[in-house]
Amino acid sequence: MEIDGKVGVFTPLVGADPKDAASTDNLQQVVDVLRGQIARLQTRNDELEAKLTDLSAPPRSTDDFAAGLQHSLDVLQGRLAEMANEVSNFAVREFQLETKVHVDVTPLGTIGFRFVQPGDPVDAAALSTLSVTVVPVPKPLPADDEAVPAPATRANPGGEAIDGISGAQAAELRANHISTVGDFSRAATEASMSAVLVSMLGVDRDALGRYSLLAGLLTVPGIDSRQAAILYDAGIRDVPTLAGTTPAALLKAYAAAAKQRPDDDGMRPSKEDAAAWIQAAKHLTNGT
């Protein structure tokens, strides 16, 4: 424990006269320190119990299943779209999934189902086979007199580009198929996965929210890890906000935020850089 700035093990001592209040000062200090430690441990215990509750309640709704399927397809399609092949483009034409799921009825009377995890105690009678086939449906074509916008190209660096993510955390994310900032953004915005990310990274929800916003900024072409962190500190925390600012306002806010950082190296984006970021953010926001 620590008393008066000194760390160690303190034994309460009393003077010759136990009735003398001054002779028990050391004892009172030890008691006060122990009370503070108990309060901190209780708070930490409550936080861990809350995390355990989030993780121990298995998802069983169709929404959770749909979100997981959507995430997997988005990642797969994104990987295929990024393939640099000079002859062909690739896309998911059809996706078929067949797996065993645990089926039950929720207190609201709806049917719930969830994937069975290794080691789960499951009643064989409650298992059912789920078969899903997902096929593409072409999007409506624009009218002949409407110009077809060029697709916006997002940057998608690795998850380690997010300011504050350590090498160990990035490795843990990759082990769970979250390799890029795009993967991280999708996972962090799904309610069922955000609780898992909080526990996996050992952070609170505020920190996870910051990481998610930084990941979004990193999808803007030309913005690197440090620049995204400074934009966040400057109050430009997401792509729509970036798209709605002006080069002059961006440069002013960026310079003020950069000066407050201990790692400020004096480097600032040019007016052309700021204009390019804003234009790219507008393309990403409007989908054009």
C-alpha cells in the first residue's frame, strides 16, 4: 500500500498510552488506505461482472444471425473487390451456409436460434439444421439520362493504423478476422460484437467509440494514423463532419490540436491536402 507517497507494508503502531489519539495516527492512515483500496476493487469487480454478463448471454435472435452473416459477406466481397487482377473482377455470386444451431423459444414467444460454441452444454433435441442460400439481386439501373457515378474508393489500412491500438491488440483482432479498419468499423457498430471488442481489447466503451471513429477517418484516402488522431482531437471525428468543413477551418483546427500533442513535429497538411481530404470525404459520404 502507499502512505504519504511511500510504498510498502506498514504495521500499525501505537504509543505507550493507547488512549492517546496521537499514538494511533498510523493506524488510522492504514485503515483509510485499505478502505480506498476496497472501494477501488469493488468498482473494478462491478465492471468485470458487467462484462461477464454481456459475454455470457449468448445471442439467439435472427438479428444477431443476420448481422453475423452480413459481416462475413461484406468482408468476403470487400476482399474480392480489392483483388488486383488485370484480366477479371471477382464477386460473390452465391453463398450457401448449412450448420447446426440451437433452437429455443424466447420469453416473448418468438423462435430464437444461435450457433453452438465448442464446449456448450446443448440438448440434442434442441439442435436443428439451418440452411441458408444468399443470392445477389441486381440493383436498379439509373435512367438513361442519369449519369452513373463512379464508385467511391475507400482506403482500408490494417487495424494497427488506429491510434492507440497496440501490436498485441492488433494481433488479437486479426486472430478474430478483424484485420482492417473497415472490419473494425463494422464490428464496433454491431451491438452484439461491441461488448466482445470491449473485453478483447481491455478498454471501456468510450475508448472503443474513439477507435471506431478513428477507423472511419482512416478510410479517407490520404489520411494516415497520426493525421486521423489529430483530426479527432480537433473535433473532426467522422467522415460526414470532415466532408462538411472547409480547408481553412480544417487547417486552423488541425494546427491548434497538433500543438497540444507531445509528439508534435511541426508538420502540417497543405491547403491542397485539406481540400483533397474534404473532397474524398464528400465522395465517401455521398457514395459518388
